[in-house]
Amino acid sequence: MKGWKDFLREEDAVGVVEIILILVVLVGLVMIFKNQLTSVINSMFSKITNQANRL
């Protein structure tokens, strides 16, 4: 039982869990807004290409 109490008090892995949760949320947002993000990125690259061709 003492090992279990020590495990619960240990907070070293809390930072890792927080980072994993943040990554899961970010991946979820990217999956939800994939079409919108793709269209925004494509329009930005087309504008960059058009302006580069003018030079």
C-alpha cells in the first residue's frame, strides 16, 4: 500500500500528461477544421505565388 501512496504523490509525470492532452486537443481541432485550414493555406500559397511571379 505504501508504494501506491508514493505513486499518487509523485508529480513528475503530470507535465507529460499535460503535454499529451494539449497535443490531443490540437490534433482534434485540426481534424475538425481540416477543410477550412486547407482552403486558407491554399489561398495564402496562391497569393504568394502570384506576387512572386510579378517580380
